[in-house]
Amino acid sequence: MSLEARLQRRIQRYGWDLAADAYEGLWQSQLSRAHRRLLQLAAPEPGDHVLDVACGTGLIALAAAESIGDQGRVLGVDISERMVEAATRRARALGLDNARFLRMEGERLSCPAAAFDLLYCALGLMYMPDFDHALREMHRVLRPGGRIALAVWGERARCGWSAIFPIVDAEVASDVCPLFFQLGHPGMLTDLCKAAGFTDLREERITAPLYYQNAQQACDAAFVGGPVAMAWSRFDAETRRRVQARYVQAIEPWREGAGYRMPGEFVVLVAKKPAVWAGRLEA
């Protein structure tokens, strides 16, 4: 494992620990179109064993748990301990005994092979340094004929909040999420999934504007509850004022009155692991 990959995983682990308390309030509604589409395209079925990779606070995992019944099982895994704790609390509050959550890296899934019928990864793959290995791991843990449903952010130019990365990168020693928008390029996610062994691929692009009531809410989503939370936590007061001012200037084109209607785009993909029986691929 390279030093850069270890650093990126550390940034993500501790950054999302810091963002956990604010994440749901700032991002649940903004991500809902992507989440709904994944659940439509790959609907969980009664009795399914489901894995949610990079589960965050459990938004997808708990929706799946409500659909699969007592005979089904959901495992949500995330690199952030505090995200896992938040998801566990939500499951208990909802009385969903068929869902559990563990801290685990998406590129190193401590799960048996062919253990799951359905796997979700909603807006988590972009943060993993090794996309190829992560997808091979996802392929490994799915049973033959199992389904995968992925969502990533779209192209940089179609995501108005993307200015956050160069603004923060100008203040820190190592780039934050250097490959973040790579998976948003047309066909990129499909090509990676084909290479990992998936078939019956269907890729869609979803336009989803992001709404913020004012500049402070937009800044909180970007800095406090998002992928740069670790860097933000280390900025002094002067640096925070400077980067917030730069970000507000960058999103000015999308201001509507006191609020903002910022462009956003998601890419969603569903696919299957080929069914294998007696050494043959079955339809």
C-alpha cells in the first residue's frame, strides 16, 4: 500500500468522524435523488442479504432493512467509527434488528466470498484510493447472480460545489480527494465495473440541484459536514474566514436571493455478478 493511499484513507477516516454529527442534516435531502434511484433500480427483496459499503449514517442500509423483512439481513460498513455509531443508533431507534453496522474499509472487506445478494455503495467509491481493488472486493463478496448498485458524483463542471477542493488544497500539504470526479466521466464507472467482472451494466446520469437557504448553510455543507472536514478542523480562524470567503465567491453565480440553487449531477450504475453453475455462465 502506498504512502499516498494510506494518507488518503486516514484523511477520510478522521474527516468523516468529524463530519458525522452534521452530515445527515446537511446532506440527506441533497443526496436523496441518488439514493431513491438506487433503491428503485436495485430494489431489495424479502430475505435478501444486503451489504452497504461506505454506509455513512445508514440512509440506504436502513431503507433496505425495512424492505427485506425478518428473514433478510443488512450489514453496513464504513471507514468512520462515528458514522457506524450513528447508523447503529438509528437502527435501534427504528427497531430494525435485521441491520448491523461495522467499521470497515471498502477496499478490504472482511466478509466471506459470495455472502450477499445485493450490494450498495452510494457516494463512497470516489473516496477510495484504489477504485479497481474496491470493485473487485465488491464482486468477490456478492453471490453468483447477485446485484450491485453504485452512485458517484458526476462531472466536475456539473457540480457547483466542486470549487471546494482547489480552495482547500491551496491551504494544505496534500490534495484532498485528488481523484474525486474521475468516476463522473462518461463511461468511466461502466468500464471499471466491466473490468471487475460485472455484467448487465446500466449507467444513468441524474441532474440534481442542491438547495441552500443561505451562504452559511452552503459553507457548513462544504466544510463541516463534507469531505474536507479534517482539513477544516485544523484551519485557524483566519484561514477559515479566507476559505469561506473564496467559496462564497465561487458559488455566487448560483445565488438566488439569500439562498443558492447549485447545479449537481450524479452517476448511478446497476450491474450483476454473472451466475456460475458447473463452470458455465447462466443467463
